[in-house]
Amino acid sequence: MKYMWMIVFLVLPFIGLGYALWHIWRILPFSNIVKYVVITACIAAFLTFFLSFTGLTDNLPLSVASVVYETGTSALIIMLYLVMLFLLLDIAHLCHIIPKGWLQSNACSSVAVLLIIVAVFVYGNINYNNKRRIELSLEAYFGIGEKPVKLVLLSDLHLGYGNRRVDFAKWVDKVNAEKPDLILIGGDIIDTSIKPLLEENVAEEFKRFNAPVYACLGNHEYYSGKERSIDFYKRAGINLLIDSVATIGKISIIGRDDRTNGNKKSVDELIKGVPQLNYTILLDHQPYNLREADFAGIDFQFSGHTHRGQVWPVSLITDHIFEKSYGYLRRWNTDYYVSSGIGIWGGKYRIGTCSEYVVATVTSRKKEQKQY
């Protein structure tokens, strides 16, 4: 069953590509030679998507590898929207809403399709670069002291060929402007390869954070090489928690290994030994089985991974897969937040979703609110 789904997901993009290219060929009002050039360019752009996963990009100069990565991943998303647009036009034609001539050698229709796609993806890029600041208020049942603790929560940075050091530097500035007490990262700091991070010395950028950084692993740290990722974390000054706990005052931060490791510890195992009166924060990259946290008595769980699909309508799929694919949730006595991530995998577009960072303030619950 697993391999069947893998085959389906490999075949579907090519079916979509064929459908989109057939419509492009029909709608363009040019000679066959010009059409062949356009179709060839589209196929080449689409195939660079697969090139990004062969490891060959690591043999290219950084600037060239970045172009290959951005081109391939963007082509995949653009193809998705072309398929949806042409499907809508086909349905409109079958319903006699538009004439057949609109879809055949029509300059006006070609320009209209081009303008729609350009408008959608310009918006998507602007929306991606507009990082939203999400505020969250959390209460510690047994208290954390007189002074509230300010946390900045990040997930899914995906630093690499797409999100370069210059992008990350802007995010560091945003985080530092919050003057946090702690910075917590819920996995996927690295994208698909460690090479661009080493080449641009991104580790030094992490050292500009003005608060201690704690993080857990994500699935992409496994894709890019677990040992090399761990070594990068050390050089960047990140306190990496792999099925382990760090206690800072009255707060205990539990970093769970990623779901990629089938032998990772359960939440029940991880919370053993944690002071019972401490406020517990669980960093777990993939938000599966949320009930584990509330059964174990975790106060707050922070996750990422979903990106909420990055673009609509993929967000509908993630909403179906996960109990909570994005946003705040409270179950029993546990607060949850699943972030769509500050970074992104692939092309820099957010359509129907957002890129964000979370600013959470943990305060002691007032005595009159305590229940025994």
C-alpha cells in the first residue's frame, strides 16, 4: 500500500503536466515552432524539480543551484494552478458558458491566462514575505515566578537553496526585536541539503539571536543527514533536544525526536523525572497523536511540519490528515499550537496560508483561579 501511494504521487504530477501542456499548445496563437519552444521550456523547468532531489545540485555553484531549486519547485506549483485554471475553463465550455474558440489559438485568452497566473503568484510571493506575528497567552498553573516569560516560537525555517542567509538575517532581526527570554524552534531548520548553510556560514547568523535557542529535530534534518545536521546545530550554538529535557527555572522544555525515527521515546517516557510543578513545553515537529501530550500532562505543545499545505487547495488535504493542521487548540489541560512555519519548502509562495512566527507570553495563573 505504501509503495502504491508513492507511485500515485509520482505519476500524478506528470498527468497534470500533460494536461496543462496540451492546453497551452491549443491556446497559444503562434506557429508550431514557437509552441515547441514554449513546451520544451515548460518541460525543462518542471524536470528541474526532480533534479533538486538527486543531490546533483550540491555539485553546482550556490547561485546556480538556488536558481535550479527555485525554478523546479515553482514550476510544480505553477503547474498545479494551470491545471485548476484549465479545468475550470473546460467545465465552463462544457456548460456552454464560454465558446470553444476561447480555448483554441486565442491571443486574448492566452494573455488572460498569463495575467491570472502572474497575479496569483505575485500575490503569493508578497504574502510569503509578509511574516505574520502571532500572539499567544499561556498560563502556568503552579506559577513560574513573578515575571512573565516571553517565548518566540519558530518552525520550518527550511534554510538552504531557497531560503538563504540574507533571508534568515531578516528573521533574526524580527525575533531580536521581540526581546525574548527563550527562542524555541520546532524542527526543519535545514531544508534538503546542509551544503548551502555551510557555504554561507549560516551558523554565525544563529549566534546573533539575543536569547538561548532550544530546538528539536524535524524530518528534513534526517533528509539532509542527521549527523551533519547535529554537527551544524552545535556550531550554531543551538541547544538541540533529541528525546531529552532542558530545565530553565520553572520551565522544562522537552525536545522529542522526529517521527522519522520509529524508535523515538513516548511522551510518557520523556516526562519522567521532570519536576512535577514545572511548566512543561513539548517540542514535537510532526503534530500526530496530540492526545499523547494531554494524557501525559504536558502544559503546552508546539509543532510545525504541516505548512498548512503552503498553497490552497493543498491546505484542504493537510486539514483532513491532521487533527489540527494549523493554529491554536486546547484539549483538557494542554495548550497546542501548530505553526505553518516562518520559512517554506520550495518556491516562495503562500496562497491561502501564511508564514509566521509566534510570540508567546507565559504568566503565572492567579491564585484565585486555582482549582484543587
